[in-house]
Amino acid sequence: MLRTALDAGLSPETLRKIETGRVATPAFPTIAAIADVLGLSLDEVWAEISASDPARGRIAS
């Protein structure tokens, strides 16, 4: 976790808070930085979020 946090430009405590849900809605640049370090595309991240909560994948009309 330490290497991931530092490579993403975050403090380990910030990453820990995100992982445990104490930061419920991290900023987009934070998510993008973590995804980049983990080798994930933002499309993959969004697909995972949408799969776990189908209501989030819908666009409001």
C-alpha cells in the first residue's frame, strides 16, 4: 500500500481512508492517479463501480 500511495502522489493515510470508506467520494484526479499506478483504465474502474451498484451506471434524464 505504501508504494501504491507514494507512486500515486498520495499519503498512505489518504489511501487507507479511501480503502476503508472514510473518504466516501475521492476526487476524480485521485482515482485517476490510483488507477494509473495499478495499471487500470478509467473505463475498467467505472465498469467495476457500475457492476457493484447498477444505479450508478445510469445517466439521469
